[in-house]
Amino acid sequence: LPAEETVTSFFAWLEQKHPGWELPKLFVQVKIVTGCRTLDLCKVRTVDLGTEALTLTAEVTKTREPRGVPLPAQLARAVNAHAGPVWLWERSVEESKLHRPSRKKRGVGAYKPTTWRWTIQNLFREFNESRPGQPRLRPHDLRARAFTLVASMTQSVDATAAALGADPQTARVYVDAAKAYDKSDIMKRAAAILLPPDAPPPGEK
């Protein structure tokens, strides 16, 4: 599970690396909120974005079931403002030429979800390389973060899996139980039911 300061540092680094480039920042923020896989999010079309929520259709989810994810109001407005005509992130084609010029990209004219995925993964790689000896951050770590934080709220693997569009077995892989569940609080609440009801009071034979 990534430390919160590592996640914060990534956004600070991104602003310094590519000042004014909003699209990758918005992409990562939506990924954080949805807890979905990177390529799934790259495949989303603009028609699937509403004013308050994003729909991950059956065509893009691993479970092949649609999932609607509410977005914070400010994030929803920002994503709508940067949405492409067909693909949600298709502005990345032209914006990457400006912010990350490359000879290989000059001939790219159409949006490809896999290309945008590699751009995002490269940004995380460059972030890690800029911080030798410090905690690393991978796009997939944000999925583990989402599962763990939702589990800490639901206190249920099954409920967490349902909310994040995964099966319980997958949820167990991602949830960091040590951080999701307060063992001390659980045992305090459990103490009242663990002792047999007919147990003699302490000090009595």
C-alpha cells in the first residue's frame, strides 16, 4: 500500500515535470476514485461520462459487468472540460506531442488506449527514477489503495468487492488487512461475546 505522502509527491512531481498539463493529473485522480485498472480507464468513451458519475461499461471491465462510479463534483467538471469527442482521453494524442515530444509520436494521429496507458506508466517510472532510494509508486498500487481504504470504511471484503466491481477473491488480494481493519477495536467489541455467558465472575470458584 503506498504511503499518502508518496501519492502526494507524485502529483507535485507531475506538476513540476509537465506544468499546466492537466490530462494525466485528471486521469490519475479518476483512477484513484474508481480503483480500476489502468487500461480499463484508458478504454472509456466520452459518452460514458456524465455530469456526476463515470460508467465503466461491460466492454472495459474485467468482470464484464458495468459499474457506475460517482465522481466528486469538482473532478467531474474538470474531466468533462477535458473530454475528447469520442474517447475520454483522446486529447492526449495532441497534448503529448506538446508536452512529451517524440519522433515516434509525430505519425500518431488516432487515439489508442494502449498508447495512453504506456504514457501513464512511463510517467510513474520517471517519477520513481527521480527519487532514488525512496518508496516507489506504480499505477497498480493505487488500485490496492482504493480497495484498502474502501475496506476500512465498509469493514467487509464482500461489500468492498461489490463496490469496486471485483470478486471477493480479487478484493482479498488487494486489501491490506493491517491497515483496513482496526484489530484493537474489533477485539474490544468482540470481548463481550467471546466469554461464555455462564462463566463465573473473576475471583469466584
